[in-house]
Amino acid sequence: MARNAVAIVLHEIYGINQHIEGICRKLSVKGLDIQCPNLLGRAAPFTYEQESEAYTFFMKHVGFHKAAEQVKALIAACKQKYKQVFLIGFSAGATVAWLCSEEAGLTGTIGFYSSRIRNYLHISAACPVLLFFPSEEPSFQVSEVIKALNHPLIHTIQYEAGHGFSDPFSSNYDQASAEKAWGDTLTFISKRMAAAPV
């Protein structure tokens, strides 16, 4: 049976690693087709110990705007095949998802701990957006960004946890926050799928 909905999963600076593969599997079980573009264009993901190298590679060879253009093209292709298109991104991928949230025809956008969203507060989302934030970030005041994102289409949730709290392979993994965020993610997707025109 053909599925009517697709989730475009956007990875962190590390690439498509075990965490992202796990997210894809869990969403597929919930009845969504999955698209997970390799924004880095390299076969193997970086390890978490290679964070500095991964960040340099992403910023030098990919960048947020180039990645967003690639994802926008994928969105356009998905809209030809699916009635409902979701974006779900993590960290750098969440910033890319946010940049793409202005695209017409999206069903919903979900972003986990996007720190660079602070540089793109001018974006005007065209679909409902759910954003998860940690309690603190070293480079900015999370509360100020949340305040700036006050908009009827945008729902923000902040957890008493660190950046990467939903990733079981991260040193900042927080099981309680991860489970709550995943529950909120599935609720958001279910409600949007129910509300979308058939």
C-alpha cells in the first residue's frame, strides 16, 4: 500500500550516523516514507570525537544555504509524490529545516536543538513548526531566541538537558527528555496528518 506522507530527515554536522539511522527507522514504523539526504556528500559519517573536523567540513564544503537549496529541491520532488511532507532536523539539520520552513506545501517542520536558528530569526514559516531547545547553549541565550520565535505557527519546548539530549550516542543524552520529545514529535506528526487534506 502506497504511503501518502514522507519525512525528510536532516542530519547533524556528523552526517548520517547511528542516531539518524535510528530516527529514520522509528519514523518508518509510524507509517511515513523516509528521505534522508547525505548533505555532506561523503560515504562515512564523522565520529563525535571529530566534532571540530566535522564542523569545519560542514561550514567549508556544505554550509546552511547550500544544504537548504538541496533540501528545497527534494521537497519539490516529494510534493509531486506525497500529499504530506514533513521536515525533521537535528542541530545543523534543524537549522536547515528552519530555513526550508518557508516553502509552500510543507505539512510540518520539527527541529531539535538548532543553535544557529538565532541567525535566521527573520524566516517566516509557512507551516506549523515544533522546535525543541536545551536548557542552555554556550553561545547564546536560549530564552531570548525562544522569545523571538513567538508566532502562532511556532511551538517551542525547552528541556532541562543539554545540546544533543535526544541522541543515545551523545554524552549529553537525557533519556527522560528524549522520550518526552519523541512523544511530542509523534503527536505533532499525527495531528498534522489528521488535519491535512486527503
